Amino acid sequence: MDLQKHTEARVDGLRASDADRDRIAEILREALAEGRLTADEHAERVGGVLAAKTVGELEVFIRDLPAAHQQPSASAYTAVPPRPTPGAVPHEADANVVAVFSSAVRRGRWRAGRRIHAYSVFGSVEIDLSEAIFEYQQVVIKAVSVFGDVQIRVPENVSLRGTGGGVLGNFEVDTLDSVDSQAPVVYVDGWAVLGNVEARPKRGKRVADILERVQDKVDRKLERVQDKVDRKLRRHLGR
């Protein structure tokens, strides 16, 4: 396998992001408007887009459409740097999550700032970003655990990086690479001293409500198609 084929195979196997699904849904919408797809074909393919897990699976739905051959090549993929852009993230924390001989949890629909500090001393901290609203592309989480536990969960379609270590403890960050260059990047920076710091994706959770957004687009398009059919039918019956 040559380098180009190897790169294409690597990108095709990456988990699909919301932006990837939006791009494919937009191509299908244009194909419907141009008459290349029937309403039934369009609905069937959109359903497949929602169920697809990887970039390669998404591309199957547009292979027979001209727009598929106008997309950026796989070689355009750019790896996420191991550290945030200098000056992009302030040193002051937007939020502090502290647990001393106790537990602290931040989860649900909340706005993630650019920097979050998590401290666990003989306690447990959970920071769940799987349903959070990302207002910034780069988010830094400073995690320090002393005889404690810090658990960090992120959507599965963001990029994730970690820098740190453990002193008689465990510091573990699963590296993630989103195929979308505009996807949020979460940097975990910290230490575990006789404690534990872990960061990993939460399967099935994505950074945006793709099902609702895409379905809303489909519903609006089908309404416009039905309206055109109704107008043509009325004109025909009026003759």
C-alpha cells in the first residue's frame, strides 16, 4: 500500500463528526433539489448518514454524485498539536471544581470555558463534557489528584490530548483525533500523586445535536417539495 492509499484508509476509518454529517447531508440536499435523487432516495440516504460511524461509511452515500469528487482530499488532514496555541487560553480558570474529602461533579448541559481547574484531595471529581456547549475551540483542563480521583469525559468526535504524569499514581488520557479541523480540542494537563487522573471519550455522545439539526433540515426540504407538488396538482386540476 503506497502512502496516499495508506492515508486515505486512515482517514476513512476515523470517527465521523457532526461537520462530516452536515457536509454529506448538504450534498444530498443539493442532489434532491437538482433532481438527481428522488424524495424517497434522499430520505433513505439521510437515514444512513445519521447511522454512519466513520468517514468512510459517509462517503458511500455520495459516491454516485458529482459533488463527491469536489471534496478536499485526504491529504488535507492536519494533526492537532500536543499543546494549545500560545495565548489562546488564559492562565486564569473559568471554573474550579474542587473535592476535599468529598465529591464534586460537573455534567449535563453546561457552557465549557477555555480553562477548567480540577483538584481532588482524598476525594473524587467528575467533569463530563459529553453534553457541554463548547464556546471555544480550545479547552484546557488542569487536573491534580492527591490521594483522589479525577474522571474526565468528552464527546467522541472532539480531539483530545494529555500532558502530565503520576507519582505513585495513574495519569491516563486517551488520544483522540477528530477529522474535522474545526472540532473542539480538549487538552488535559495535570498530575496524579498517589491518585488517579483519567480522560476518555463517552461513546455515543457528540459535540452537537446532529440528529435534531439534520432532521430539521430534512423536514423543511420535504415540506418545500410537498408544497411544489401541491401547487402543480392544483394548476393541473384547474385546467
